[in-house]
Amino acid sequence: MNKPIIALIYDFDNTLSTHDMQEFTFIPALGMSPTEFWAKCDELAKANHMDHILAYMYLMAEKAKEKGIDLSRESLRAMGKDVEFFNGVDTWFSRINKYGARLGYEVRHYIISCGLKHMIEGCPIGHEFYNVFACDYLYDDKGQILWPSVAINYTSKTQFLYRINKGVEDAGEHKRLNMYMPQNERAIPFENMIYIGDGLTDVPSMKLTRTRGGYAIGVYTKPEDATYLVNEDRVDFYVHSDYTEDSEMDVAMKAIFQKIKAKQRFKKLSESSYNAAKKSDS
């Protein structure tokens, strides 16, 4: 019998990594500061009434062309190797997997990010993720960028929660995603989903996950960074960006695991006693 699954779903930039992924290798290679690059993105988006994610993807492609920087899939994966992470992230996955296993669960880790898919896949923790949903380019047969193939912004992140829930994880498959699926046929119930994020782009996903019975954890570097997550009741826990053992994150995550386990035990006992009473009446 397969173990029930708990899905941990992370934003990436400033949730697991200490800065936006482009800031470690790509932006310095342009001879720009992160502040200059992101300001250019904002200007481009505002001047052209453009989605900010498409603006940064366009600017990356154009600036790379100007500077002769390769943005092939292989090059992006290589850039991902330089991404740095918060304390404890390197051992977090194996520790929480073992904890889940002791409670009888398979733990799956997912990324839903506005960053770049191949950069995430190439980073030091890329192998830890069951699936990575992130922005990507369409390439020609010479490995040159033609067009964005996937652009994920803060609202479109929510569709990927349903993909995880239904087990429809191919971003190009929409028919099965939008068809009705009975709850007992869904791969991972929302009640077993935990969303971890750091800011405004995560709010719709946090709200959807919690509305459907799941959980959300807000991550901060400085407490004042995103207090609206607490003030507007977006999260179950608001913790420091430290993933080491016995940290706030570690304790909060294990508490949620215990709550999921307790709720499922309660449901099983309730159903068992109901069925026993029904059987004695017949």
C-alpha cells in the first residue's frame, strides 16, 4: 500500500535562496547592480503596460545578447550552481523526509517560482524537488531563445497548486486539469499541502492553500519585511529564514505534520465508529 503524501511547496527566491537567483551570476556578468537591473525591469513593464515577469525575461534575453552571454538551458543550469541558500537548507530535505517517514508519510518537495526553471534545476538542491514549476524559454534547434514558453506570475502560481492536487503536473496539459475530478481520485489533498513563501507574490497561493484546508508558512529575513502576512492572516506561522534543526521553521513544520496526522487519525476513528454503529443497527 502506498504511503499518503505530504507536499511541501516552496517559492524559491528569498524563501530558500538568500537573493533572487539572477543576482548571483547573471546580473554581475552584465556589469549591473541588482538595483539597476530590477529598476530597468520596472521601467520596461510600466512603459509597455507589461507583465513584470515577461519584462524581466525579455530584459534578460536582450541584455544577454548585447553582452554575448549564453542563456541556453545548459548555461542557466551552470549559473544555478552559484545560488546561495539560507542556513540549514542543505540538510533540510533529508531531515524532514525522515520525520515524515516516521509518521507514515511520503514527503514531496515542489517549487512554484517566478524565477527560471533551469537555474533552479542546476542549483545545489535542484535534485531534491519532485517537480519544478517555473519560468522557461522556447529555444530553436541551435539553443537560442525564441520566446517565453512559461511565465509564472503571482496569480498564475495558483494553477500549479491544482496541478499538484490533481496529479496533472505537465504544464502543457490543460484538459485534465480543468475537468472535474472526485476528491478521492486526486493525487494529494489540499489538507496535505503546505505552502512556504516570503512575500506579496505568494499571497494568492497561501490564501488558496489555506482556504482548501492546507497550511502556509511565511518566511522572513527581517521581521518587518512582510508583516502583512501576519496582519492579514495569510499564514499559520511566520518564521525566520533558518532551516536548521530545532529552528522556528523546523518546529513549525513538524507541528503541521503532527496536526495532519492527528486530523487523519480523528477522521479514521470517526468513520470507524460510525460504520460500527451503522452495522449494529442493521
